[in-house]
Amino acid sequence: MCGESAVCIMASNLSGGISEVRFLTVAEVAAVMRVSKMTVYRLVHSGELPAARVGRSFRVPEDKVDEYLRNSYFSAG
């Protein structure tokens, strides 16, 4: 059984296997999104951005960051 639900869901949704996924650190995600690390932690803890826990740090799949940004985009005007 899975201990962390985000990891279980993420692993079950992978078609090519976990070794093919590129993971980013919280700092790298913050740089890509141009937000603070605290904002990334908030997204991870709320479940809006799936992440795997490695020791005391989190790793976020790059494709999930891209998906989050695509879904968050809206047209103003």
C-alpha cells in the first residue's frame, strides 16, 4: 500500500514508468513559475501540485508543472 496519496496517484498515472519522469526541486519549480518557494510549498501541501517526498524535500514532476501552468492560464480582456 502507498503511504503518501500524491505519490500513489502519480505512480499509477505514469504510462512509461517512474524512471522516465523528470523531477524538479521546489526551487526549480519556483524559478519556472516565477513565484516564491513558499508558494510552491503551498501548492504541494494543498494538493494542487503533485509531488514526491524524498527525505525531507519534495520533487515535482516537470510535466505536472507544465500541466498546472496550462490549466491556470486564462485570457484577460
